[in-house]
Amino acid sequence: MKEFKGAHSLKDVQSFIDAHPLAFLYISRESCSVCQAVKPRVEEMLEDFPMIASLQISVDEVPEAAGEYTVFTAPALLMYVDGKEWFREVRFVVMDDLRGQFKRITEQYDGKGY
């Protein structure tokens, strides 16, 4: 399973987004049961999309992340393409829809920009 790397500051997150043309953020809370249930399913799904780099950030550890990324509930799944937010899913994630989003992005992305 492709486990998420962890971020410990907003600087870590911004550096990650800047360094990866296809960057996926998983924003969670430690006490969130939905976060804990969704995370392994998303990690497993991302194995099918090696072009997408992934990172997890806990708003318990980095509370300012909620404000920076306008997150009001967890989990929040944010996809960035070339540094721009492309889509987001929150709380109750439909896995087939998420897979479809990943598939569309990876099929259309040519590495020279979207």
C-alpha cells in the first residue's frame, strides 16, 4: 500500500505542492473516525496512479492548515495540478468518483502543463 508521507508545517505542504506537478493532500484529524476509515482506501487507490504524489497533514498537529486550505470538516482531499487546486472532496467520499477524477487527470496530464 502506498502510505501517505506526513507534513509537519505549512511550509512542508507548500514545498510538496511546488515540487510535484500532481500533488494530492489528505487533510485529517486524529479523532476523526471517517478520516481513519477513508485513508487506507485512498492509499490503496493511489497505487494505481503512480504519477500522483500524496501527502497527509493533520489539523491537530498543524491547526493553521484548516484556515490556509479553507477546510471546515475532515477529511478533506485536495488535488493540485501544477500548483493549482483542481478538485476537492470532503467528509463522505465516493470512491468511484475519486478514482474517476484521478483517472481523468493522469490520462490528460502530459507533464508539460495541463
